[in-house]
Amino acid sequence: MRRIKPKLCGNHCTKVEHVSVTLDQNNILEDVNFHLYCGEMLTIIGKNGAGKSTLMKALLGEIPYKGKILFEDMRNGYKSRLKIGYVPQHLAFDKNSPTTVYDFFASCISRKPVWLWKDKKVYARIQKELERFQAENLIDQCLGDLSGGELQRVLLSVATCPMPNLLLLDEPISGIDRNGTMHFYELLDQLKREYDLSILMISHDLDFVYEYSDRVLLLDKNVVEEGRPEEVYKTQAFKETFGYTTYHRMEE
């Protein structure tokens, strides 16, 4: 069952206009266009190799692209610098390392060497940021000892410190159990409501996407379908990509 969505504030908008990516003479993305408003969650779905992660890398500025990616303040009609937060699918680190959540977080927000001493002000700030995601009790734990859900809450805390205009999530709940996945989506829903945050996510969890997303974008090198989940999930392109049985399950 789809939950009722709040009205979007419409004050800010991220515009992706005619974005194309060619790597090693292969056209990965071709003329991708969409808008994303504040207080909105847009989820990108599609088969493997459709260009989802490539689009994310283009937004992060990690790969060259043609086209425009703009952030616009709709209240004043000007373009400003886009502040992006990012939660990757996996965090590469040595699980046997004694690096704690504090060490990791402090290295992201402070220029002071974390291996010398714990800064009390930085410690208090990190604890406050973690508290937003019910993760303050993890501050002294080693990263390698965290469960998948705990680590994603820590990464979400880092990605929203300071609060960005746009939060990018690349399959953030991969390998997390259903309860952990539901909790993560609830946190995202709360986050966008409280901070009018724009969220762009890649996900294969079609049932959760259906329930929590404001809009869905079906990608296959370009935008094949775009709209509310109940609209996109009824299209022939969706059925051909994911199969009729998946679509039928969404209708029940």
C-alpha cells in the first residue's frame, strides 16, 4: 500500500539536462533529462548495465559527461553551488582495523589528526549527528564490528553533516535484512520531510521503492519511463524489464 505523500515545497530544484556519457567509445548514457525537487525522493530503477551507477558518478563529478547539471533556487531564480551528500553501496576498509566510528567521522569533518587525541567538541558534535539516526551508541565501536544496518546509519550521518541539498544513495541497503531495510527507508522518509531534502537513490528493492518513492525513473541508457510508482509499474517497459510476475505482485 502506498503511503500518502506530503506536498513538495518547490523551493529548490536539481536539473539534469541532456546528460550523456561515453566511456571507451561506448555510449553509457544518452540524453538523460529529469528534474528533482526538494522534499522529494526519486528512485532510479533498471536492469544491470542500464547506466544507473554511471549517472550517479556523473552527478558526483567523478567522470566526464556532456550536458548540464544545475541547482536552482526557485524562490530567487538563481543558480547556486549544489551541495551533495553521498552514501555508497559499500565502504572499502580493513575490517580488522581498530578504526572507530569516531575516528572515521572525525576524519571527514575535522582537519585535526584523529590518531593523536579525541577532541571533546568534535566528539560531542559527532554524537549529536549520530543521534539523528539512533546511532549515538556506536561512536566508540570499531567499523569492522558494525552490522550492515549500523554501518549504513553511520554513513548516512556522515553524508548529512552538513545537511546537503541533494542526497545520493547507490543501493544503500544491499545485504541488509528486511527489518533493517524498512528502518533505513523510514529514516530517509523522515529526513526528507524534516529538511525538505532531495533524495536520488538507486535501488533494486521494488516493493520498498513502490511504497516510499515519490517518483520513479526507469533507466536504460536514457529515461524510458518516469512518474509515480503506480504509473511506472503499470507500463509495458517496466514489465519487460522486471517481468510480469513482479508487476503482478505490486498490484496485489
